[in-house]
Amino acid sequence: MHSPAREIRPLYRRANGTAGAVALLCMVSACNLDGLILTESTRVGHKQLPDPAPQTVTGAVVNGSGAAISVLSGEGKPLGGLAAVAQDGGKFQLQIDGTTALNNVVLQARLGRRQWLALVPELPAQPSVLAPPRTFALADLSPGVLQMEPTGTVLTLLLAGKLQRMGQSLGSASSSALVDTAIAVHQQLLAGDPALVGFAQVVARLHAQAKPEQGTEQEVPFTVATGGSLLRMAFLQAQAVDVDGDNAADLTTAAFDAALAAATDAFQFKACYVPNKIRVVLQTRLLDNPKNANCESFLPYQWTDKKAEKRVFITGGIHKDTLRCTAAGQTGCLTQDQIDAGSAALGNWKPNVVPLFDDGSHGDGTAGDGVWTAALDLPYLEPLAGVTPVRIAYKYTYGQPSQGWTDSEEFPGNQRILELVDVSGDHVITRFDLFADETSNKDKKNGLFSGCDGQMKWLDQTATDCPSDTRERKVDIDGDCVIDGWPPASSVGPLSVPCKK
């Protein structure tokens, strides 16, 4: 059977100082031919198939001869093995293994403390071992960029800054949404939007002052990592820099942060979201001596023993209170297929099958911080008038793969309950829990309330003196009994699709 064609839709570029577009060729997978080669090879002594041919990204760094070229993930982490050096005239050739696909990465050029950035939303792997070596010009991969110069840096920082304010990162965004937004922002910049031009001037000023003859990789001006300013304090500490153009050295990132905030207020992130489904990020912290919502210390291992070989899992299903469709064409409810799919994603109440991660992958923000994360795609009902949200029930377990309930669950005879409502407005529902916390969204024998009969109820079922905790909400992140903000950043973003033209 033929594989469907993989289309790389035309990416935006700026040619001769004007906005334009260049179409990349559609590449069709030749897996049927590979299959023939594999079949034939089994007849002649199992000859090994060749590796896919490499791919090369070419470009130039303006006034950057000798600059080191590298690739950063959308979270700002270097991707090993991808490096080059700009030669005479700043020209470079970055070779990439044919099996490697890049999504939402940032190409970086560094010369001392001077830095250039260019966002690359997508570079597909070779479609076949038969495909010849391919070369891509940077201008065909990075919207609004002809070569590595300050404009590309401005666009990259604007998108990273906008996503950071949305609680996301470049790595978690949809590639198609990044392309659409970058095109729109570049056009807005060319049109002279004051806020965007003001930020571009700040970036150009920092770029011009950065010393190209000295500086470590941590002393370059910018980062796309989330969780703080996109201007590095290490850069400001390494040399005197005038950020805002008042002829005085700036000792903090305040002026840069203000200019970036004003610029990101001036445009919208262009994304179209998958209907009837939403990404749900469930996180639980499992550490010794935690404090619950009553600011009381509690024992998370009351029903399970702490062992090094154990890990955290989740299990659950669509709650019985979710409205079920009883007739074809009915709206504001879930079909049986949707219910089955949602329950399957949650584990169908089988313990220790659906894992959470604390290794910095699979949506987990930081490896080894005791926060375990699962990212699930679940059915969703748009919050229209009269529509009851999708409701789920779940609990965390702490055990070994496929272990039973004994010595693994949070609290026997109880479950957590959650309504899938996007309270934060970021198109991702994130729920942060403490493992075995009896004062949370536990449905029965809940220790959070007095005078509420110990029952956790849905928001539309509670009296004013018995508040509900059945939706995503801001949390105490650092355990000091003070609400800090939305849950820790995850590396996953919303479910989105290319917007219709």
C-alpha cells in the first residue's frame, strides 16, 4: 500500500526586501520501493540496506565569519551532533543525518557574545533510503529570514515570548501555527508597527554591543528557554550594555522585558484547534513531607511503600456523570465511542499501566524534580450555555508495571474527579496534584472541608459554603502554603491543526 504524500506547505520568505513565498517540493514516501529492496535482500544473503542520504541546511551569517552554528530545541537545549562553522562571508553548511527530523528548533550562530537566531518550524527526515542527498536553504525553512541576521532573532524572540506568556514553549507549539504567526508578525513588522519596531531596535542595540571577540556560550544575550527573561543576566553581568538607549548601562532585564511584553501584546498567536478533543496534562508531586491544602504535613505512603524500583502511574475513565448521547445527531454529550476512547486513554481503571514521567520527556517539565506528568488527549465539549463539561475520574498509583492495586494506590475506595474546563484559556487543561493528598479533588471522605459532609462535588452542585476543587486551578508550587500560580510548565502544547486559508 502506498504511503500518503507528505506535503510541506509553502513557507514564507522575504526576497529583495519584500514579502514573498517559496514553495518546497512535496516529497512522497517510497516505502513501497524500500519494501521491494528489503524483499530482494532477503533472497541474496540479507544485504543491509543503506542509510538514508544526509541533508544539508545552507545559509549565511551576516558579518559572522567564524561563527559557531548549532541547533537548539524549542526549550533552548542544544541538540548534540548538529554543528558547523561559518566560513568566508559567513556562509555555512549544516549537515543533518537523513534519519533526523527537526520540529520547532532554533538555529543559532555565535561569535563570542554576539548571537543570531532563526526559527525552523519543520525539516522532515529523508522519505526513503533511495532519496538522494537534499539541500535546503535557510530562507526556505525559516519564515521571514533570508540569512542569519537580527530580523530572524527578533522573530524568534517574539514567538518565544508570546508562547511563554501563554504558558507554552516553542517546542510545544504546532509547527503550522508557528509558520502562520511568524508570517503575520513579519508582515506587521515590515508595516512599521511601533511596538514591534521598538522591540526590534532593542534587539539590534544588544546585538551591536555584544562583543564578538570574547564570551562563553552562556554569555550570549538571548535564550528561548521558558521560566524567566529571554535576556540572560549573565550577558548583562559580562559587559556593560545599554538596553533602552539612554546611554546608561542596564543592570537588570527590566527594559528588555517591558519592550518584549509590549511587542507580544501587539499580535495574536495564530492557531486553529482540534474540535471535540483537548490535551489534558495531569501532574502529581511525590516527595517526602509534603503539605496539603490545609497546610498540614501528611504521609504520601500511607497505602504504599516507598521503593526505588517503583514509579508513578495513572488510571481512570470517563465519569458516569458525563452526559451520554442517546440519539444520533445529539449535541452537548459524548458518544459511546468517545467515552470508550477517553476511558482507554486514562487506563480503564487498570492500575500501573499508563505511566507518568519525571525525566523531562513526554510532557514532563523538569527531570528529577518529583513532579510526575502524563499528557493525554481526551474528548471535549465546548463550554457553551447549557453544556455540561466532560467529567473524568482518576487516581494515581505508585508501583511497578502491571502491578495490582495492593501496595500501589493513593487511597482505596476513593477517586479524584475533574471537569474538563479550560480555565486558564491556554487550550490545555493542566491539573497539579499531590500524591495521596486527602484535601484535594478526592470525591469521598475528603479532609478539605468541614460542614460539607466530606464529599467533593461538581461546581454546579456545591453550596456557597462548600467550594469545589474539580477544575484546573492555580496551585502552591513550592510547598509554602501560598498559591503561586498555574502549575509548572509542561513541554506539551494544545492540539491544533493548520488553519484554513
